[in-house]
Amino acid sequence: MIIVMQPGTPDLEIDRVNAELRSWGLSPEKITGRYKVVIGLVGETADLDPLRIQELSPWIEQVLRVEQPFKRASREYRHGEASDIIVSTPLGPVPFGEHQPLVVVAGPCSVENEAMIVETALRVKAAGAQFLRGGAYKPRTSPYAFQGHGESALDLLAAARAASGLGVITEVMDAADLDKIVEVADVVQVGARNMQNFSLLKKVGAQPKPVLLKRGMAATIEDWLMAAEYVLAAGNPNVILCERGIRTFDRQYTRNTLDLAVVPVLRRLTHLPIMIDPSHGTGWAEYVPAMAMAAVAAGADSLMIEVHPTPAKALSDGPQSLTPDRFDDLMQELAVIGQAVGRWPKTPVAVG
Ligand code: PEP
Ligand code: MN
């Protein structure tokens, strides 16, 4: 349920309404939007009479029920406003959101050694990316495949972060590694295979860094938003949703089926920012540029692109990785589409 306050409602009045709701045994959440303050109520609200709430204050404009099973993740929970998620990076805050410039995240699938991660960071930064991605802990289908260098790769990510000024995004697979990852990462990634690892979701929800939640390969949109709800319910309001392709029947020519329709669908259903990953979404470097451009044209807020200095030698996901040169060209191509849809230049907007 949400309580929409009139524009200009005094803070004291909002505090008074919240105190009253707390005295009823509820846990109100104050959500400050661009134009209005909304009070969110999640939990045992089925028996609450909206009229009784309405009587609490003449400043209450409306009392509405959130019909979706995902409450905090729903667009209604913010009374239709999109959330800006502002991520701190060494070069300053970078906002993700519907009204913000496109944010580009690029880097190798796995962190392999210091030279390659620093080189990739500098190249993608020069091309216009704001975040470096790179896995230290890798979820691999085969236990015999390269599993990532683990903790030592986190140090290499820290070195690349310091050398480039880029924010760092890296995946957590095991909650036991979370504290170490949070020390280095500006955004913590939960991968497709862990999208419904509910105990992990609760733990990333209880730490302060923003969370990048990839869509499970067989997850419906509702499954995915319910997974986001776990993170939000655990107290972390900063969740970015990343579509990375779902499993359909064709595995011969594409690795996954990139579901670009999620961009308008999520826009209607949720206030959370939307990222598209055409690298995992297609599985082949030659298809990545077309789908990256389509994602920007569709209105995505962010892109995640795998880039490797020598894809043929990559320890994971080489076939879908762009060379730094190809990434440079892609960024020029994206600028044309980005300008056309008003999401460029994507130089970080200073906030606060
Ligand atoms: C990755 O980002 O390298 C990765 C493993 O992604 P996903 O979880 O989408 O497969
Ligand atoms: Mn990968």
C-alpha cells in the first residue's frame, strides 16, 4: 500500500503520520521522489482500511494498494517515478536511471592477470565506459573449467580501479566472500545462476553497495522482480536489473535469446534501472554491436559489454568478447543512437 502526500507537505506532518502508523504496528517507509513524498507500507496491509488511513491527515492525497506481488520493486511503490541509482566511483558519482545518460560497463569475463585487467580498464575508459567489469569468482558449467583467480583477482581489480578511475563491478557467488568483494567493488553483481539464491539475495541486501541483479536464464520477469524484492526487502534500495538472455530452443546459432522486450516491460512494471548485456545475450562478438545499439534505441539505461585484449586467448567467454579496437568503434556507433534518443553524452552527471 502507498500513501501519496500532497506536494509541499511539511516534514513534521509526514513524521506525525509515520509515528501514527508505527503506533498501529506498521513499518512505514518514506520515499522522497522528485515531486512528491510517498509513504510505503509493506506487510500485513490486507486488512487495513484505506479510508481510515486517509483520515490521518488532510495532507494525504491518495491511499493506493500495490496490486503486484513485488511491492518495493513496483513502479507504483514510487507513484510512477523512476529511481536514480547513484554509484560512487573514484571519478565521482555515476547515476543510473531512466532520466540519466547511458552508462557503459565493459571489461573481460574473468580477471586473468594484472597487465590485462589494467590494459582493458584504460582502453574502455578511453572509449567512454564508466565501469570496469571482471569476474574474480566465476560460475562455470564445468568444474574443470577456469574458476577465476578468486581473492587475488580482487586485488587486481583494485589496481585497475586505481589506475583508471573506473568503478568496478564484480560477481559474488558465495556469501562467505561478500565482505572482501564489497571492499573492492562499487557494485556487487549477482549472476544469472544465483538469481534465486534467496539466502545470497538477503545478504547482498544487507550490505551497502548497489547490486546488479542479472536475470536467471529461465526466470520469468516476475521471478526476476521478486528476486529484486528480496534485496530491497533486506534494506538495500539500490538494485539495477540486467537482462543477459534467456534459454530458449535455439542453441545452435546463439548462446541465449536476448529478451529486449524487457526494456519497455520493466519500464512499466518497475522504477529500477535497466541494463542490457548483449555479450551473454548472444554469445558471439559479431552480434554484440547490433544488439547493443538496439538496446540503446529501446531505451536501456546501461549496457554491459565483454571486452578482452586478445579474445582468442581468453580463459572464459572469448567468443563473445570484443577487442578494445572493436569496442572503440562500437562506442562511436552508439553515440549516434544515444544522441538520437537523448541519452548521450554519457559523461557522468555530477550530483549532490
Ligand atoms: C558474467 O557476467 O560473466 C556472467 C557469468 O554472467 P551471467 O551470470 O549472466 O551468466
Ligand atoms: Mn562472461
